[in-house]
Amino acid sequence: MHRLAESIAGLSGWRRALVAALAGAISTLAMPPLGIWPALFIGFPVLVLLIEGAGSPRRAFFAGWWWAYGHFVAGLYWIGIALLVDPERFAWLLPFTDLGLPLVFALFPAAAVALAYLIGRRGPALVLALAGCWILGEYARGHVLTGFPWNPLAAIWTETPVMAQGAALAGSLGLGGATALITGLPALLLRPSATGRLPALGLGLAILGGCLAFGYIRLPEGPAPRLSPAVSIRLVQGNIDQQRKHSAAALIDNLNRHLDLSRRPTASGQPPRVVIWPETALPYRLDIDPKLPALLGGLVPADGVALIGAVRVEEDAAGLRAWNSLHAIAGDGTVLGTYDKHHLVPFGEYLPMRGVLGLVGLDKLAVGAVDFSAGPGPAELSLPGLPAVLPLICYEAIFPEASFALGQRPGWLVNVTNDAWFGTSSGPPQHLAQARLRAIEQGLPLARAANTGISALVDPYGRIEQALPLGVAGIIDGELPAAVAATPYARFGAAIALGLAALLLASAFSLRRNTA
């Protein structure tokens, strides 16, 4: 094994780039939907060995860049599928999305790797530095140029609830840093003579043990507790094909499908108090007909609420403006409130630098000539007689900070989405996994209504209670779980993860200095 480690560290040229990219691609197997987390115990040690053999920050940067490029090409291939919904307009962009975007996304892990090399250089100090820098790299990837924190390392644990609870303590960032440390440690076992190996192994095992202990203590043995009195909830999954979704001839059929699913009798014979439709499920503007709010409110009893995804349009002095919205409608048809999506998808819901990019034939994917406008930010909806809810519309669920409403603590999260753009690819399961991380981070139950799936009712520990698979029309009837006490992450946000990064980097610097 020692000779294998030396061979990997000593690679150069195209062989070095190829092994790095393959190791990154193999690591993708740890992500949903496969969730083969041991794969990361192969891919990450290879990355550590390649960094060790770099010899310079520049070569370390490119080792990290090739690793991340392979990782993102394999893990985000599904982005290009959205272009095939309207192939005549967008299919020519496939090489740019599937092979070009990963070039950009890979810059963040590459920068983290280069910094880790400068701080740790090799051996145990490098493993500690890489874990700390990984937190910083994922933080930057989630914020720079509006951010794209898709597939954080923490997502590999969503099917391992005990480990996943680490997100309640330090968020997905902190759990990702712990994951980088734990999966990087095997590289030290391939180097028996590595100086300072025992302190690094000790710290790594302590963090692993802490995550497991925290998870075992936090997780209840049985189902999560329920609200008292119980709140019945129905999630509607219409399974409308994306090409049919905005077809003028199909609009009334699309509306009737959602109405019919919403009106199905329940096992108890009593209508659900909450009915949730997916993102933009309403094929008309809510104000197009004064009878429409009453029609939608009639889906729930007098003390209930219908949460309906729809496009909202207004015209003012600045012209026509549109929002991707979620309406809360009472049983009598009163509109209780509206949430407007604030974190929009670049090129999906709006075209950045339209004055320039529009000249070369680019446009947003979403139907309509008007770019969507952004809402003011995270905000809960107050629902009379029910716990307040914090909406996350589609893409917003991948951003940890989108689950915070300043000065407020809602009773639950709702994620409405339309993943029909991505078919039956890896995209929808990955999206669900990140929504589940938001539930764990906040200690809040999550109701997720997705047009083509995966709709799910998730408890405040991130465990799926019920789900509808991709590609089926149906409903989920259940009782809304109760929220648990505010988690450390809900109280302190990213501060704990950044503190962990500081601890890891300080430990790496100290270890390198003492073993130099």
C-alpha cells in the first residue's frame, strides 16, 4: 500500500490529471441517489496523495481542479437535460452546461486545495488543513456570484440519519468539513511513517465520535412527535410533463388534474387542513378570475389553508414584472399572504447581463418574455390557527441561509418545486437530499410538493416519513410533525462551521511547525 501511495503521489502530466478526475468522479457515487458513501473513502485519500506530491501551490491547485472537475461533471450532468425541453432553442448549449459549468464550479475546491497545501504541505497537517479549507471553499461556492452550493459533502449522509444530525450542530458546512477530515484520514494509513499521524488520527476520530454521539442522543427511537391538536396535510404531485405544462391547450387539464387530486377523499373522511401544490402548479394568475381564490380555498375546510405555487404578475411604471410565488389561501378564499421567491436561478428564471448576453442569442429557460423579479428575502407566512411556515421555492432549498427568517422561528418548512426539467436523472434526488439537510439544520419538519417528484413529508431529523417517487401523479396524506427545540445551527448559523475551520487550520499549522 505504501508503494501504491508513492505511485499516486508521484504521478505527473496527463496521468496525474486523469487519476484526479477519476477519483473525483468515483466520489460522486457517495452522493444521492446512489449514496455509496464508502466511495468517498477512495476518492478523497487519492486527492490527499496528489496534493502531497504536488511540489508547488500551482500543481496542488490543478490537482484539486481536476478532481473537482471530474466530480462535478459526473454529479451535475443532469443540468443539461433542462435544455432538451426546448431543444430547438437551447440544445446547442449542452457542451457549455455539461462540460463548461464544471470548469467554473471546480475553481472553489481547487482554491481550497491550494490553500491547504500552503498551510499543511503533507501528511497529517495536510489532511487537517484540507478539511478546514474545504469548509471555506464550500462557503465561497455558496455565495460568490449568487452561489451554487449543490452537492455539499454533507449530502452523502442523508440516508445515514445518525451522521446526518451533525448538520443540526454545525450545518451542512461543518458536517462537510468533518466529512473531508474523516474520509481523508485513510491517506495517513498508507503512509506508516507520517510524522504526527497519531494526533491527526486522534482529532479525526474525536470528531467522528462526536458526530455519532450527537446523532444517537438527538434521534428519537420512534417517530417524531406530532402537533396537538393534529394538523392533517396533503401534498399534491400532478406529474405534469414540462413540455405540456405551459401548452395553452393543456392549461385547463393541468388545473383540473390538481383539483381532482386535491379533492380525493381521505381515509378519515375529513378534508385535510393544509393542501400544498408544487411550484407554479396553478397555470393561471390568481387574479385572472375573482372566483379562482374561492375555488382553491374550497379545497380545505374553513380553518384550513391551501398553499398554491403560481406566477404573480404586476404592471407599474417600470413595466410588466413577474414573480415566482406561493399563495396562502384560506378556506373562504381569502388570500392570507404571498411569498415571492428571492433566490432566482441564473439563466433559468432570469438572464444575467441581458443587454450583453441577449445579443448572442441567449435567453432564460423559463417560458415568458419577462425575467422574474426577486422577492425581498426569507420570510415566514402567518397562518391563522396553524404554525407559521417558511417557504423555500425550488432552488432556494439548496441554500442553508434561505431557511432563516430574521428574528422569526416558524413551525415548519415547505419546499415547492418543479424538477420536471430534469426528468428521472440524479437531479431530483439530490435536490431532495439538500432540502432534508435544511430540516435537520433548523430542527423543523418539511413538507415538499414537487410537480413530477420527489414529494415527501420529512420530520425535523431529516427522516422521510412518506414520499412519492419520480414520474407518478398522486398525493401524500399525513400529519405535520412538530418542530423540535432550535438547533445550535439555527441559533448561530455558519459561525460554528467557520469556528471548526479555524480549529482545523490552527491545528494543521501547529502540527506542521512542530514536525518540521
